[in-house]
Amino acid sequence: QNRARLVISCPDKPGIVAAVTSFLYEQDANIVESSQYSTDPEGGTFFLRIEFDCPNIAERKQEIENGFTSIAQSFQMNWRLHLHNDIKRIAIFVSKEEHCLLELLWEWQAGELLADIALVISNHEHMRNSVESLGIPYYCIPVTKENKSEAEQKQLSLLKEYQVDTIVLARYMQILSPNFVAEFPSRIINIHHSFLPAFVGARPYERAYERGVKLIGATSHYVTDDLDEGPIIEQDVARVDHRHHPEDLKRIGRIIEKTVLSRALKWHLEDRVIIYGNKTIVFH
Amino acid sequence: QNRARLVISCPDKPGIVAAVTSFLYEQDANIVESSQYSTDPEGGTFFLRIEFDCPNIAERKQEIENGFTSIAQSFQMNWRLHLHNDIKRIAIFVSKEEHCLLELLWEWQAGELLADIALVISNHEHMRNSVESLGIPYYCIPVTKENKSEAEQKQLSLLKEYQVDTIVLARYMQILSPNFVAEFPSRIINIHHSFLPAFVGARPYERAYERGVKLIGATSHYVTDDLDEGPIIEQDVARVDHRHHPEDLKRIGRIIEKTVLSRALKWHLEDRVIIYGNKTIVFH
Amino acid sequence: QNRARLVISCPDKPGIVAAVTSFLYEQDANIVESSQYSTDPEGGTFFLRIEFDCPNIAERKQEIENGFTSIAQSFQMNWRLHLHNDIKRIAIFVSKEEHCLLELLWEWQAGELLADIALVISNHEHMRNSVESLGIPYYCIPVTKENKSEAEQKQLSLLKEYQVDTIVLARYMQILSPNFVAEFPSRIINIHHSFLPAFVGARPYERAYERGVKLIGATSHYVTDDLDEGPIIEQDVARVDHRHHPEDLKRIGRIIEKTVLSRALKWHLEDRVIIYGNKTIVFH
Amino acid sequence: QNRARLVISCPDKPGIVAAVTSFLYEQDANIVESSQYSTDPEGGTFFLRIEFDCPNIAERKQEIENGFTSIAQSFQMNWRLHLHNDIKRIAIFVSKEEHCLLELLWEWQAGELLADIALVISNHEHMRNSVESLGIPYYCIPVTKENKSEAEQKQLSLLKEYQVDTIVLARYMQILSPNFVAEFPSRIINIHHSFLPAFVGARPYERAYERGVKLIGATSHYVTDDLDEGPIIEQDVARVDHRHHPEDLKRIGRIIEKTVLSRALKWHLEDRVIIYGNKTIVFH
């Protein structure tokens, strides 16, 4: 395929779209999708994502990037050019709850996940067969208070070895250290089993039950050093009532969790998510 | 109409439904709707709401209540018998935002609100015409830090004079004192402009904007002394995205607020809401 | 477990609930859930579903049924008593699309499907491994215009051999003959890939695309001789827009299809669905 | 305000966005929102909507239009330039059901409807006071089989007199003649009280009740000569169950109807809806 996408952010001022699209036209590119957003047309930040087809894009990538540099500099752009065929390599981390992992595996098999699943890392053994039967490496690295630092080193070394771009925490119940997070800035996606910022922290379904809420939710967000406080990518909810015990909330919640995580991950994989401060811009 | 409803709570044990329905059968009552819930069939609390038709129920109410007393005592029941024609008298409190009040007035005109709107109380003047033109008394009682206690006395005196059963806080932005709340236990319904327990307190839409949530919500709950902590009756949400500024969230939120408040109030008016601890059982 | 459920329909008149619950009380039963509906309290049809716990229900089932007969006769009841432990045996029929089958298999593994999956029947081979690896028999019976009658005979013979109670058409793309349907009245559940009655028949996603609808849906219904006209159990929808081609609608639709079918099947398995005319009463 | 929007459709080929945005840049315009869609990047139709700020746009409109003509011709564009301050003048047609009209009036009062309500036309008298009290002219034109043609002539003459741009059928229960529709091509918006294409024609709620659907809906569409077959702008649904009679469906449906109509109208008023064949592209 000859498809690529250009993702740009820069101070907003007149002429950005004209300059970018004129450049692409000169490269024989045909724009197939374009999304933009400005935090403030007067002095704010401008975000642009353009998907385009361009003959021989793979061969010409370096040349196009070189040509774009002067435009990028004149507008003080942060920018990235991604080829559609450069599939991101992801690692999925999982603990005991398997529904999110299974959903991602199923979508991957169905060809709906634009990613290479490089490996699965768990602190438990029980999903080994399901994962390895698909030809995906599975590593069990138990984590305790004592060995946490060592365990993270093992994980990091595997992530390096497998050239992982993005980490998906598919109900992985260990808190990552700041050192670990710093190695994958804006590239770790978590699913939290509540409608954040309600029920930050542990046992959200039990606390939702205690509070007597009428809707429960799930939140997918980028991981930062502040637990459950990173930029939110996607959220959704489901209706519950007085008859539901915590076990029912968990059962209902699983469907929301896997759906929300899957949507967030897909948008990330297509570079549709841009982090701005502690928030996200999602071009979908 | 000959319709009535019986609302019961008591320790759960075998035989409750049999005793109640046999009694109603002996009174020539025909059950048209019945809902029940037990927190635990083994030693929990049992809740029952039965709607029934019974000839000459208005004349026979006292007699039926007397007859039911011995059953009620033997099962240690809390119970109430309501005639369908005994419409609840409500007071609507409102501040500057008018959408919730307007929704309730419109539904009342359309015959969809099973209530007498006894009066409207506001700390502002601007809704006087809309309310009075419908023949509903309107009282403007400004509230300041200094006169708060005095203002509440005026409100309580009006509520007494108008024989008000239930108070609806339709975006009334003053916090009621514990003394005031104690006069209407479990009979003050508020609409909070967030998906509680997220964004308890002031300026929820601004804080939702800051946090970058992808859904905003509204919550209708009974008022207790703990601000925004009372039993939740109903909640709902709407989707938002990065393009929405706080003003947009408020605009989108207004539709959720009025819808959620209207649903919660209707269930309350039909005695479908039972408070249990700090939670509600809603038989809808 | 000592749990059972009693499902009743009969002409509505006073005293039904009193008679049934008094009888259950005499059997030492404790009611844990009860739902009722009357098409018209004056001369309509009354439906009742009661879940109860009763000591030694398995041993006493016959005795309780005998005892109930006189009540049942006096009210002209249609009724069934089901033990919770009498799990229904189901057959899943599938063609090429596998998502609905996979969802049911996953829920079954997670212990969330109150059914024994007796066998899977397909007109294709490709799901054999996934099914057999779970220890479930898989039969591939190709169907053509010429062999249809013979193929149905094979299917019926397998269904008999495996003592199947309920058939689930999980995107099975062959139309069943009236003879076949007559063998499983009100016990064949289909998932149709549109929001019925819109797009009855073939290629609903293509036709939804042509019409330019802004929501697509799925419908689970009992199969009757009239194609796509049987009693609807459950429906749901998802939002789409002008950017979605038929392939996108199919992808989005798969999530709705599997969710709707799963919900409908679960309600059926717990005897929460009662057919009345060409409609369903669902006690959930 | 200096805001305007440019809406374009033309055969897709490379260079369109570059040409348009370069032209706008030369006019000192700052793009604040841009949406585009191509039915097929290879030889399909391309749609573009750009909102921009431009100093003295009101004075310079003619000059800018002249300047754009050569670009427009070279790409064979259909195009329109709208000033944000050129508010569309609308006529609301209503029959007996008043909820949609009331919603639009309320949003108009709240400043949320970017339109001048030029007049209201009804075949009944009962809404006169509500409308006239807001200073909006109200015309009652009864319609019968006999006087239909004459009545439409009166309507058309009023629409001309009041310089109406768009007609909103807010539950107007008369079918407009092809002659009438031809006078306002793609400028008559209807709300149909069903989830089209289900229940085309009369009495949709009664038919939804008969069919036993589990969701009901509403559809806003442009009016064409084929009844209920025009391009769909927006749809939504609400959940119902076996307890709801046709009157309940109507009550629940009213909320969907007014919400869907309001959304569709707002998008139309901001030129976010483009008709393509019998479908719409909605840039929201």
C-alpha cells in the first residue's frame, strides 16, 4: 500500500493547512482523510492529522521527510510521518482477568487490530496455552514487593528484545514504577475498571456498589506516574440497578472494559490520539 | 379511580407475599403490578411494592389499613398505603438556570407529572412570569450568607402553608442547612450536574473539562447533610470530545440534567423509590 | 442447589398471586424473585415467574407438581416448574461468520452461560478445531438446494441423539423448513443482522448502506415459518455515519449481533422469556 | 463577527485542499474548523466544509466570491459561501402534537438555535397563544382533501412573503404535494416518528407495538416526493418493553422526536449537512 499519515502540532496561525497540503500536492499525494483542531484560533495550539496516498511512499519516505523539514521549521511543528504498513509492535500485560486479552487476541486474529502482538507478559501462568497456541511468545514474570525492581528489569529487557512500541495493560494489576513508565512515555495504555475520576484506585466495583451508582463504567488512559490520572482516551458506561451485587457489576463491567480498551488501542495504533497537557485529542 | 399502592419493607422470611396477597384478595383487590427485592433471602431485608385496584378504595382506606395492622405487626413491617388519587404536593426550588424547571412545568402541563406543583421558590426574580402565567404561586427569597437562616425560615413557613410533601431542587444553587433538611427527610430531590461520585461539589463541568473526560453526566439524589452524598435515584451520561469547551459541556449537560431529574421525580411521585441505607431501590 | 422457578400464564382474575404464594409457603419455599405482567387486569392474560428456594427440591419436584395441579386447574393455568440445576441442552448452528459462536463459547467457558452446549452443527468445516478443542462435538453438514431435506433429517437425528432442548442460530445462513421449525416450536433462537422490521431478508447491511441510516442494529427472535417475523426477544443498535462502507457496517454490526444474541439466549435459558401471540414478555 | 463557511463538492482529484486553503490564506482567513469526505479517492466525489475567520468578511464577501470563481471552475465545484451572521429564516409547520414546536421555541429563546423563526403555520389554532406571545407570527390554515391545493398556495405565498429559507415539519401531519416540495428542494426537514425504514407511513407506534419491538425510534430527514424516503439526517432510539402500550410508546417517543429533530435542524442551519444521492454527509 501507498498510504501514510502525517501528524502535526504547532502554534496556530494562518497558512498551516495551505502550506502542508500544497507540499503534499507537489509530492503527488492524494489526501484521503484530514482532521484538525485548534485550542484557540488566536494563539492556541493547532493539531492536524492527514492520511494520504502517495506513489512509492515506502521508497520516498526519507526524501519527503527531508522536503518537509523547512515547512516544519517555519511553523515550529512537532510532526511525525507514519507509513500505514509500519505496523506498531505491542506487548500485552495481563494478570488473572483474561477477558481483555482474549478480546484483543480475537480481534487480532480477525485482522481488525493494526498491530503485531510481539509478546504477552503476565505475572501468572494460566493464559500460556491460549497465547502460545497462536504463535505469540508468553512470558510469566511473577511480581512481589521484594522482586518488583528486578521483575521490571526483566520486562524492560524483553520489551527491548522484541522491539516493542506500545504496551497495553489488559487488566494488569501491578503498579508500574516511575522508572518503567519513563521508558515508554505516552506509549502505555491502561484500562481502569471505573468511570474515572470516580473510584480512582483499588476495588472500584465494590465501591460503586457501596455508593449505589446507577451506571458503572470503564476508562482507557495513558499511564503516567500519577495512578489513574493519565490522559483519558475513551470511556463508556452500562446501566446497573439495586439488584446487582459486586460480582454482577464485575461481570457487566467486563464487557465495557474490553470494548473501551479495544477502541482506545485501535485509535492509538492509527495515530489518531494526540496528547495535549493531561488530555487527549482523538481524531476518529 | 380505585387504584392504590402498598409499599412494604420488613425482615425477609417465608410467607410475606402469601400473607399480603391473600389479605388483598380478601379485600376484593386486583393486583395490577408487583415488584419485590430482598437484600438476602436468608435474613436480609425484603421490599415489596404492590399496585392494585379495589372498589371504593377511597372510602375503605381506613378500614383496610386497620385490617392490615395485624399482618404488618407479625412481620415487623414498615408500610404505607397510598391512594393513586392522593397526588403529592411539590415545591420546586430554582436559581438562575431554568431548564429543569421548564421541563417539569412542561411535563406538568402535558399531564405527565403525577403531582400538584404547589409553589415555586427562587432566589431570583426572572422566572416569575413563566410560573405565574400557569397559575402557580412564585416566591422570590434572596439568600445571602447573612440572611440564610431567616430565608430558610421563610421557605419552611411557605412549605407548611402550602402543605408541601416533596421538594425538588431544580438547579437550586444554595446549600440547605441540616435543620432544613431534617424537616423533609428523604423528601428533597436534587439534580447534581455531574456523574457522581465524580466531581462532587462546585463547578463540575469546568472540572470535567480540565480532566478531559469523554462522557459527562448528571445525578439525581435525595438530599442529606453530606453534600452530594445522598442516595442516588438516577444517573445518565452523554458523550463529549476534545472540541467541547466548558460552555458546550453545560449546554449538553442541560439535556441530561432535566431528563434525569424528571425520571427520578416521577419514580418518587409513584412511590417507586425506597431508600435503604445510603442507596435506593427503584421499582420501575 | 435448592432453587427452582415456576412460570405461569392464565386468564387474569383476583387471587392468583395469593393462591400461588400461599401454596409455595406451605411447601417451605422462600421466594427470591418474582415478576408478573397482565395484558389487562380486566379479562386479560396474566403471566407470573417466581424463583424460589425450597429444601430438597430435586427429590420433591414430583410431589410439588402434583400438589400444584388443583390450583393450576382452578385458574386454567399453563405452567412449568423448572429446577435451577436442570440445565438446558443447546445446539449451536453456525455458517461462515464465527463471532457469535465464539462469544457463546467464551461465555460458556467463563461459566456465564447456564447451558450445556451439546453440539455445534455447521455447513462448513472451518470452526471444527476451535469447537472440538473444548470437548464439544462438531458436525459439518453441507446444505445445498438438492440435499436440503436430507441435511435437515441428519440435523434432526443429531438433535434427538444429543437430547437438545434449544437451538441457537449463531449466524446460520440457511433457512429452516417449516417441518424442521415444527419440531422445535418456540425453541429456536436466531440473530438477524438488522434492526427488524427494517431490512427483513438478505443483505441487510448493504441495504442499510444504500438507505443511508444513521444507526444499525441487530435483532434476536424466535424462529417461526415467516422469515424474520418471529417474536422479538432483544434488539440493540450502534451509531454509524456517512464514512462507513458496508464492510464497516458489518464490522460494527458483529459486536451488536453477538451481544444481542447472548442476552436473548441467557434470558431464554433462565425461562425469563414468555411468548404471547407474536410478541415476547421478558422478565429481566 | 467575521466568521464564514465555505461548502464545496466536486470530483475528487489531488490538489483541491491545497488550492482552497492557499486561496483562503491569501485572503487573510484563519481556518477554525475543516471537515472533508471523499466517496472514493480514485474518481469519487469530494466534499469539503471549511469554517474560517476573515477580517471584514461582510464587506468583502462579493470580492472573495469573485476571486474564488476561477478555482471553483478549474475543479468543477459546486460551492456556497455563507456568512455566519446570515441567519437562516425558517418556518415551522405543526399540527396537534406540540412537543417538537415547544422544544424548538425553547432552544430559540435560549439562543441555541441559529435561526430566525419567521412564522409558524398550523392546520390548528391551539398553539397560537404560545407562539404569538413570543412575537412570532402564527397562521392557521386548515387543510382538507378539498382545499389542499388552495391551502398550499396560501402557505407558499406566506413563505415567500416572509422570505423563508427552510421549512421544519415539527409533527405536521399533512402530506405535501410534489409541487410544494419542488419549491423547497432539500430545504424541508421532517421528523418521522419511527426508526426508518421500519414503519414507513401512518401509525408507526401502533405498528411498533403490534410487532413487539424492543426499541422505538425517530428519524429526521429531508422531504422528497417519496413519502418517508428522503435523505436521513439523524436518528435515535429508546428502549421499551412488553409493559408499554401504544400510548406509552408515544410518550417515550416524543422525547426522541424532539431531540432528533433539534439536532438535525441545527446541523442543517450550520450547513453541516450535504445531500449526496439519497443520503446525507453530516460534518459534526
